[in-house]
Amino acid sequence: MGLGAPEIILIIMAILLLFGGKKIPELMKGLGKGVKEFKDAQNGENNSSSSEEKPKV
């Protein structure tokens, strides 16, 4: 079930109709910030757990 060019164009047009051209950059900016915070939190969790496992001598 792959998405072809006509399906992608239809989805983009529907998004433009729902949100308008001015709201889309704001939505993408918020989405980008959310993904970045998620990755930072995930990396921070991995770093803190790895430092706890290794005892410092």
C-alpha cells in the first residue's frame, strides 16, 4: 500500500483547506520543537542511565 503522487497531492490540498496557508508554518514549527524535545529527552535518559551503570573510580 504505497502512496503515489496523486494521493500525496490530495492530502496536501486537504491540509491547506483545513488549516490555511498561514497556520501551516506554525504547525510545522511546533511539530519540529516537539520532535526535538522528544529526542533530547530520550538522549538525556540514555546518558544518565549509562553514567549510573559505570562506577567511577
